[in-house]
Amino acid sequence: MLKKILFLLLAVTMVAGASLAVELNGAGATFPFPIYSKWISEYYKATNDKINYQPIGSGGGIRQFTNGIVDFGASDAPMTNQEIKAAGGDVLHIPTVMGAVAVSYNLPGINSLKLDDQTLAKIFLGDIKKWNDEAIVKLNPGINLPDKSILTAHRSDGSGTTNIFSNYLAKVSSAWAAQVGAGKSLNWPVGVGGKGNAGVAGVIKVNEGAIGYVELAYAITNDLSVVVLKNRSGKFVTPSIDSTVAAAAGAIKSIPNDFRADLTNAKGANAYPIIGLTWLLVHKNQSNAEKGKTLVEFLKWSLTVGQKYGPELYYAPLPEELKTKVLETIDSIKY
């Protein structure tokens, strides 16, 4: 009898302990998926709070967040005023890290390739069709570029990475701005689509002659070559944490109070021109107090402890000035 009582007491204790853990659900951008996966794992070890995150693309994340399917969304493209209104009007954009969008390519034997903004735009417009086009050859003297067709790879899903990439092209190329524009989903003039950053990386990796755009971590983990891109100062810059930080330094003063900022084509001699913030999307007024408290604690952890994990996964931590402002915004969340 005593054994039975002790067993029941143990069972009750275990259930009570389990009830202390909170489970949150989120969905959205693939751009920050490597760092979010790391954060979720480390946060679970520290708190026993479980966070599920589905990398379905920024467009999908915004839709699920708007429809109340998830506790938070994630996007590399800020929500528009209309989207915020559709989601209830109390949406906060919480920047988490910064990342570079690398232009990756598959040309065996060519490990270094330089492009400028106009040439890049013409490639994705389909105006430059061969790798030995005069414009590419001129930028890469001494490199034996092949007489091979170019295959452009882009996102097939609604994507914040696409938003960052196309915003850059729309800034630097009037032809791109007029013919394609910028946004999460585009009518691409040429090329093939891949789902998520991983999908685009896969298209590039298996197709010789391909070129596409992916978050830097995906380029490195897939062992893809990256373009050295000419910035607005006229310097050729490789995507990296340092060149991302340099770009952010040139754009930090232009970031508005709601943090919905476009950091592409920033000033600075060492600035890589295609970078962006990525945001978690949360409601300022949380309907579930327990989940709201856990979400706030996770956001604060991400902005403090979590930042140290960024560089090892090729993301740049937020500048201190920006981080301070973001933490103040997190404190405004009500639950």
C-alpha cells in the first residue's frame, strides 16, 4: 500500500513539474532558421520551455500569424501597414539578428567571381545569358569564363530573402525597378524556383552554371561559391559578418522606432550591399498570460544571451544601440 501511495505521489509530482513548462508555436522565415534552431535548443535546455518553429517562408509566417495559428511569426520583410491592420493592429517587429544575402554560383574551377550591381540585375532580368558575356568578363580579367548558359535560381515561395534581394536590385537598377520591382513574391522574368533558402541552395548546387541568392549560412553550409559584389563606394566586398556589421553601421541612424528598416545598399567602404534585419512578429497585447510571459522571456534571452550564438552561424548580432531600443519595446508587451 505504501509503495502505491509513493508511486501516486511521484506521478502527481511529475505531472505538476511538466505543467510548469510552456509550449510556443511559431512559423515563418527560412533566412534565420539556423540561428532560431540553435536558440530554441539552448533555451529549452535552460528553461524546459518548448518552442516549435516551422521554416515556411516569410509570407507563410505572416499569414499564419495573422490568422492566429501561431503564437509568433517570423519574417525578413516587414509587414505593411495593411498587413498589420489585418493582424489586429498591435503588431510589434522585434529585430533578432542581421544577415547577408549571398549571391551564390556553380562554376567548377572558378572560386572567385566579381559582379557589380548593373551586371547582377541584367543576369536576373535575363538580359545577360552566358557566363562569358562581355560585362562579366570585363569585371573578371584573367579568369577563363565558360561559354555556358546562365541558370538563375530564385524563391518559389513568399520570401523575406527575396524581399531583401529585390529591394537592393530595385534601388540600383531602374530597369529592375520598372520591370520587376520589389517584394516577397515576384513575377520572375527568367529562372527556376526553389522552396526556402535550402531549396534555392539545392538548385544552385546540382546545376552547373546556376546562380541564385541565399542567406550566407546556407551558402557556407552547402559549400557554395559566393560572388564578391561591388558596393556603392566602388569596393568589391565578400559577404561576411564583418561586412554585414559595416553595412549596419552605415544604416543604423535611419532605422525607425518601429524597426521596419531596409538596410540594403548602405554606405561604408567595407559594407556588403545586400543585408537585412530579420524580425519576430508578436502582438503587443498577449491574450494568454502564461504564453505571453514565456514569449517575453524568450525574446529577452534572444536579445542578450542568444546573441553570442550568431557569429558561429554567420549572423551578425544587433548593434548595442539598436539592441537597447529593442529591449525597451519588448518591455512594452502586455500579458
